[in-house]
Amino acid sequence: MVLKVLGSGSSGNCYILENANEALIIEAGVPFKEVKIALDFNISKIAGVVTSHSHGDHSKYIKEFAKAGMNVFIPSDLLETSAEIGNFAGTLTHQMRIPLRSNFTIIPFEVVHDVECYGFLISHPDMGRLLFCTDTSYIAYRFKNLNHILAEANYSNRIMEAAGQDYVKRNHVLSGHMEIGTACEFLKVNNNTGLRNVVLLHLSANNADPEQFISDVENVVNCPVYVANKGLEINLDLCPF
């Protein structure tokens, strides 16, 4: 299983979990054609598409996926505000379990943003248990036996204070995004001997320090730590050798 990052941040978010036979698309914030290129145009392997929330950098191109016949799972408010989505597999709730007619299973859970928003606990025999969570002030849960964590680390209070940002801009950043200290506390609580990878998502262009964030997280987990830059690919196999 490989993680491919097609975008992570305000310009557009999209992540692919892919093995030889299957692919899961997380977030639809980049054009469908970019996904097709990343999959060498083998779109028949796409088991489904899940979107965390209705903001454009996460869902702008969801209609393209739906019109191509993909199994699309979206928050209910996105369906309510976009009657043109057309074909879709279902609306997300925190109580559902998505089998996707493949080896992927997904359990959504609610997070803290300024719109309806979900994180995902994703399981597959090839990679084990993966947690995906972005655009939230914090994650109020502890998860057992995680093998991979993809979690937001959007900004640093220290950087924002040093920049002296005005109230409006600061309030926008603080509205439903996770600070690096909060991210580290979550990762510390969920660290375990089976954790193989941590990937930091959705870093702010102006309020984050990628190298420092990696260093901060390396102090609380015992595995490789990455920043989700466009083009990043990581092996997620449970048995990489």
C-alpha cells in the first residue's frame, strides 16, 4: 500500500491510498484528471472517494468524481448545498461503517470545524489501521493500535504571535484548525509500538515551520515523520520488506 499526496493545504487537498488492485481517494480538492494521472489512468481500481467537509479545498471537484461513476461519500451539508452532485454512494455520519465493496473499511468520526466535518479511521489488510484527520481544533478520541497517522498540524501559536497578526486573520486560522502543540499531544496519547508513520497535513503557508514541526513530533513518537508536500509517496505496507 502506498500513500500518494496530490495536495495538502488551502490550494487543494487530495490523498490516494493505492495498492496493485485498489485505490481509495481521500478529499476531492484537486481535479479528477490529476488523480487519473497519479493512477496511470487505471481508474477502475478506485474503490471510493471520501470527503471530510464542504470547503472547496477539500470538495471542489467532487462532482467530477461522482459523474465518472465513483462511489462518493460526502457530508450531508455538501449534498444540501450542491444539487448537481448527481451520483453518490452515501452521506457520512459518525455512526456509519463504509465497506466500499473492497478490502477498505472506513469509520467516520466527527471533528471540530466551522462546518460539518469528519475524520476517518481506515483499515486495510495491507496497511493495518490508518487515522486521517484534518481541519479540526482538536481530536477528542484515543484510538487503539494505529499503524499510520495522517493528522493536521496547521499553525504555531509562537509564529502567529511573533508575526503580530490582526484579530480577524488570527481568528480565521484558529477557527477549526489544529495547532502543532495540540497535534503533538494527540500523537503522544496515540503513540504505540505498532505505529509506523506519521504524516503532518494542511500546514499553513505563513504560520507553520515544517522542519520544526517534524522535530517537535519526533520527540513524541518513535517512527518516521513527514510533511504532506505535493508529490510525497510513502510505503504503508505492514510488512515493507
